[in-house]
Amino acid sequence: MTHSTPTQLMTAWYEQYRHDLCRYVRTIVKDAYQAEDIIQETFVKAFQHIESLEAVTKPQNWLYRVAHNLAIDFLRRETTKDKTEANMKFSYFPAPSTEEVVSIREASKELVQAVNRLKPSYKSVVTMRKIQGLSLDETSALLSWPKSKVKVTLCRALKKLRSTTEYSKKALQ
């Protein structure tokens, strides 16, 4: 993507990646407002390093890595302050009809709760691969893990989810 100014480049990246980044960070921090703050901080960092990033062919990977690290830093700060986490209230599944809304929302809540109970490495891999739809290569790059570790971790996480919820057994097969 070629833009004449760093501001235009940053604006394009912001428009292209902001929503997916925010959804990803929200799954980590469980707070929509904190997720927005973290995304803003992510783009501030990107703008501060724009000169070195202009040649990056996949800015999405860099942005996800920064957002992920900022989210983990936020959780570490929250843990040391001994604050409780807010409940996450959103659904990944669109409701095709009014009759199915209640059923889908209940199932989505159950699945989100099950994902949130996973250990952090499982939660990250499930979120990136199954919720965000990132490829194996992208997930491997973002987590700085070998592809084999991503595959094994995802397999174990899905097995854990299947064993904990009835909905997961259907949705994650």
C-alpha cells in the first residue's frame, strides 16, 4: 500500500485493522473501554515508528504483536493491583432470525466463558485461529512460536473446550 505521507499510511492501517485488533484485545482484557485504549496506544506506537514500518509488507502482524503485548502488560498491571475483571458481553455469531437470537446468545456466552477459563496460551491460540480466523503462519508469527507449537496448543485447547461445554462440542468440530 503506497501513500504519500506517514499520516495517510497510518490512517489506512487504522481503518483496515482497528476493528479486528479491538475484538482480539477485548477477548484478552475483557473490557471494551480498555481494549479501545490499548488499540489507541498500539497505533500511537506505530506512528512513532512509522519510518521503519513503511517498508513492512504485513503491518497486521506487527500491529497484532504490539496490541497483544500491550494487552498482556495491562493484565499484569491489573493482577498486581488485584482488581476484578469485567464481564465480556458480546457475541461472535450473527442472528439470522429473531427466534434463534436467544439460543445463539446463550450458546455464545457459554463458549466465551469456556474460552475465558482456558489458560492464557490456549486462549490466545483459540482467539487468533478460530475467532479472528488468522492463518497458521500469522498466528505463529504473532506469538513468536513455531508452527508445530501453535498446532499442538490449538489441538489441546479445542479438546479442553469440547470436554467442558456441550456447545463447544458442536461448534468446534
